[in-house]
Amino acid sequence: MTETLHQPVTAPATAAHPAYNPAPSISRLITDLVHEEFWLRYANVRGDAEHFDDTYLSDRRRAALLLRAVIADLVALATPADRRCAADAAAAANAVRRAGWQMTLPADAARAWLRDQYRAWEAGDERHLPNCPGGCGGSGVVIEPVIWQDDGVAVHAEPVDCLRGEEAEPHGPDCACRGAGRIFDPREREYRRCDEYEPAFGAEFAPGPATGRDPWSTGLPF
């Protein structure tokens, strides 16, 4: 005997925007999660948690739950056919809500709420602690070189986003910088920082053969 679920078949609604734009790096989320949990546990290990501000501890606890839920949500988005992953993501999102004394939501609503909360957290001031391992002092901004001479000497620095002590996401060989993270500007005879992927066909590289002694060499044949 075959049982048929009599339910109208509806096409999934097309999202007006991606769930995460840009998609966060899971490895960096894990790093942030470890940092948040460390400072939360540090107060308890010291045995004087009562001397820490309650808001500080609750913020660390909520951030850790939020990041854990975002990781679960990203895994569920990467495996849409796995209903268990979707359920885990929804449960993690509702754990964040319960920590804030909020009512739980249905799975899809909980995950949509989670993404809004992550975007707010990412744009907020709580993202970087005063003792941030990136050295920003909690500001989220550090001063780094962005222009170098062709001999590798930095000539100009600007404020850039703090990566909380993590290395920048590597650029692949299909990027204009060929993975070096820097692009040669033939007009200024300088290297500038490659801030985002650019079409490789638009790249211009320093003239002359690449040598092993040149730290900024692209290593490409000419």
C-alpha cells in the first residue's frame, strides 16, 4: 500500500539576496568562537567571575552561541539535501534566542533571524575585544602598508580592517595578483595591495624576468 502525502507542491521562493553576502570564512568563525569562549571561561577559571561585568560575560556567551549557530547554518546551506543539518542549524539558532530569554521560532524563521543577528554582530562594535589578537585595541581597524616600491620597501600605509590575528584570505592563481596579494602598477612603478579578486586577464605585472631574490616577484615567465 502506497501512502501519498497530499500537500500542494510549491516551488521554493527565490531569495532576494544571498543568505550571507559575503559568505563568512568558517575557519575565521571558529577562531572568533574560540576567542569568545576563552574569555568567558577565563573569568570562571580565575575564580573571580563575580568581579567581571555581567554584560561583558553575557555578551561573550551570546557571541559564542551565535557563531556556533552560524557555522551550523553554513554547513546546512552547503548540504541542502541533509535535513539533519538544517535541524541542527535551527536548534543552534534557537539556542541563541533562549539565551536572550526569547521564544523559539520555527526552523526557517529561526535561521532567517540568525542571519540578521550575525549581520548586526558583524557590523557592531562587539566584534573586536579590547585585547583583540589583531592589535586593533577593539577598534576593528589597524594601520598596514598598502603600497610598496619595486624593491619591496613600504611607502604608504592606510587603515584596513583588522583580521583578529588571522592571515588574510589567500588569492588564488586565477586572481590578477596571481596569488601574491600585490599588483604592479606600471604607471607609478609601484606595487599596490590587491584587496579583492580581479580578472586575471586585466593584470599587469612588473617588467623583467622573475628572480628568486625578488621578494615581490610573481614568478611568472616573460
